[in-house]
Amino acid sequence: MSTKVNRRQKIRYRIRKKISGTAQQPRLSVFRSNSDIYVQLIDDTNGTTLASASSRDKDIKAQAGNKSEKSVLVGKALAAKALALGLTTCVFDRSGYLYHGRVKSVADGAREGGLQF
């Protein structure tokens, strides 16, 4: 494995030691690939995904804009699904990525959509 991947993995483990999601306050986990971004609301006590959204969803993929703008839409889409499930709060898990760019855009979109963290 490359050192960049190892560094992110160490950061992920450090974050996950402190952060855990419950059914009432799930963990909002972010995965960022080169082309897309994926987010999930995870209940770690039961090990289940409560809701998910990604930039590959049909309604988001059809939108024009750069990756950061689509990330805001992904955050809003996840917030809408969470509110439909009756969830208003969550814990943000940046998964070893810097809180900057697309990761920050997802967080801002989720906040605009009504999630609190």
C-alpha cells in the first residue's frame, strides 16, 4: 500500500475510536472517490446503514455543476432521507479526509437540509 493510503487509514482509525453512531444519532460517513462522493448514515450499535446518497443517484447525476456543487446536493439528499426517517442529529465522520472541498460541501449541504451535527 502507498504511504498516502496508510496515512488516511491511520487517521480513520483515530477518528473511529472517538466517534460511534447510534439509532437516534447515527454516524454520517463520507467516502470520496476521484469522480464521485458517497455518504451513509450508519447505526454502529446494530451495524446497519439507515440511509445513503451518492453523486451517482439519477437526480443528482442529471444536474449540471462541478463535483463540489454536486456534493452539496448529495448532502441535501441525505438530509431529506434522514428527516423522513425522523432523524435530526448525527455525528460527522470525515473518514480521514481533510474537512475541505467536497467533504465540507457535503457537510454544508446536510446542514442546509436540516441535519444538526
